[in-house]
Amino acid sequence: MENALNVSQLSGNLSKELLKEAVDKFGTPLYVYDLGRIEARFNALKQAFSGRKVLICYALKANSNLSVIKKLSSLESGADCVSLGEIKRAVMAGIPKYKIIYSGVGKQDFEIKEAIGLGILFVNVESKEEMLRVEACARELGSPARISIRVNPNIDPQTHPYIATGLKENKFGVSIEEAKGMYLHAHNAEFLEPVGIHFHIGSQLTKLKPIAEAAQKIAQLTRSLLALKIDIKFFDIGGGIGIAYNDENTIPPHDYAQAILAELRGLDVTIICEPGRFIVGNSGVFLTQVLYQKENQGKRFVVVDGAMNDLIRPSLYAAYHQILALKNTESKMSEADVVGPICESGDYLGKNIVLPHCKRGDILAVLSAGAYGFSMASNYNTRPRCAEVVVENGKIRLVRKRESFEDLIALEREYL
Ligand SMILES: *Cc1c(COP(=O)(O)O)cnc(C)c1O
């Protein structure tokens, strides 16, 4: 299993020289994505399920840059979307509509109608009420809606509480009991076509057991639905496969696939898998530049031009990212907090990171920043969102321009 990018791996597709070249051309802060690595990750997962009917629907929310989606589209990926905006991105990047699924607990009527109208593969419904809304929208359009029901198996995924989604105290999905009633309703409804079953127990999963248990419970439910002549064609196992940010043990794709397949014996279903982080997480680096180094009563701070508005994972989940200085240095290493310019104590990219002495202009690479990085970025403190570039075949290409002050105020200025 691949680890997080480390110093030695930086000599691969994303060499220090290439990253420096990217900074020279496009400045900092900057996201750099390695499209070759994205392809390798996608293919590794796909191969793990080879010989089975499988559709990998990349979860756009992890990294929704159009060029990244387009790359995945060229690999025949589908898309797992959680808003109409993401569906539009998927379509724009060339993902066929019949490979798009639509998840999320709070879909609005206009989103549901447009999704049905487009003819996407199915809508993942997350409550009885939402199913009735989907039914009403489909009736209004005069065209039946294919649905899948997100079942909450009440299993502890053993991950950070903010990204656990399959426990009964989480807002996601419906219980197995409630799902049965919903399937019966959908089965008899003129404008609903229940074609799938779905679960997604959390993100950054590093243990196989909870996934296997969830698959077992949902497979059992699927068998009882098939016995009722409810024709479940798609078994959607969600996403959530974890990656290494440091030295975590991760789940090898082969073991993951085998654990799922073991629970599906005798079921003739297409497996749908919705990975986000697994595909893009280790494939991206966030580059930032040192502004100052300061010491407060013996504690060293490296103040950089990147901040929590660019990469919020450390502030939001106390997430750890390796951080490397790109310079070759003989200076001795010591711990420092890497902090941004934002007026919040929570504005940091790393705490107690071992770094050489840093001076103005040094470039730091925050590793494994390809997932939930730019896609969670904001304009807090009126900071323009940074640029994004990709590396493909040794070449660097800008895929999103750095925002300008003008971009930030465009929707306000006419009211002055
Ligand atoms: C967020 C999410 C995913 C992707 O999660 P990762 O941890 O990035 O793989 C997949 N499916 C659903 C329904 C999600 O909400």
C-alpha cells in the first residue's frame, strides 16, 4: 500500500524541482495535483474489483476541480454528487449522466427535478420525507425516478466523530426497519423505481471490520428485498477508504474488495463504490511560502502565506499533514508550529512539525492535501482563493486561476 507522499516520493512525479517551477510560474499559496497518481489510484481500486460488475463513482466533493474530474471521466469513472452544482460539474467534465448518482440529506425540489430530468443513474434518498418529495417531483415531471435508499447500519466506523456517518446518532440515512417500509412504498409507487441500496459509514476508514459488518447487514436486507420481488440492481458501498497522512495502516484495495465480495455471495448486483479521498488525497500537495519565523517564549512559529481558508482540515478535524521544506539544508531540525495569517488561534497547518530553520521565501510543501483541501476553501479574511495546477507527463498546467480582489467583491459592488 502506498504511503503518504514523503521526501523520497517527492523525487517521483512531483519532484522538488517541479514544485519549485510551479511556484516560480504561479506563486503561492498553490495546490498541485499529480494526474498520473490519480490515475494509478483509480485503476488500483478498479482492478481490485475486476471480474465483477462494478462502477466507481468518484465523490466530487473531495476535489471538484473540472480538470481533475475530466481526468477521472477519461478513465470511465462515474460521479457521486451531493449538490446540483456538483452534478453540473460532472456533466461539464464529460461524465455520462447514466454514471451519476446524487446523494445528500437535504436535497431541494429544484435540484431533485433537474437530476431526474437529466436522467442520472439514481437519487440516493436519505429519509421517508425526502422519498415522498422525489415521488412528487417525478409525478410533476411525468417521468419515474430511479432511487436508492441510504441505510444507516448503526456501525461505529472508528474514525473522527465529524466524519462518522453510519451511527444512529448521525443525521444520515434511515434504519434498516424504516428502509424496508420505504422500499415497499417505492415498489408500489407509480413514479418511483427502487433500483439500489446504499450505505456510507464514514470517511478516512482504516479498519476493514466495520465496513464488512455494514456490508453484511445491508446484503442481508438486499436478500429480503429481492425475496419480495423488489429488484435491487445496484449495491452501493459508499466511499470512505482511508489514506496515510502519516504512518497509519490503511486498507489495501484488494482486501477491501474481497471483504465486500465475501458478503455478496449469491447476489447478482452491480457494485458501486464512491471513493473521494482515496483517489485524490495523496495525489495533491499544498505549497506555501514562509513570511516570517518568530519565537514566543521558546516556542517557534513559522508564519506562512497559506492559511485555514486554503486548507481547513487541521483546524476543523485536528487533521495531521506532513510538512516538508523544499530547500536542501544542513541546518539542524527542530519543532515549530506552521501558522497562517488569519486572525484565529485555530489557524494552523501543522503543530510541532519538525523543520529546519526557515527564512522568508522558503517554500513548504503540505503533503496529502489533494482531498478536502481546495474544495473546502473559503474567502475568510477576504483572502482570494489560491490557484490550482496539475502535473501530467512532467508538465505543469494551470487549472484554476488565483482569485483576484475583483472576483471577491463582484457580487457586492453594484449595491454600493
Ligand atoms: C463524502 C462522501 C463520499 C466520499 O468519502 P471519502 O471519504 O472521500 O471517500 C462518498 N459517499 C458519500 C455519500 C459521501 O458523503
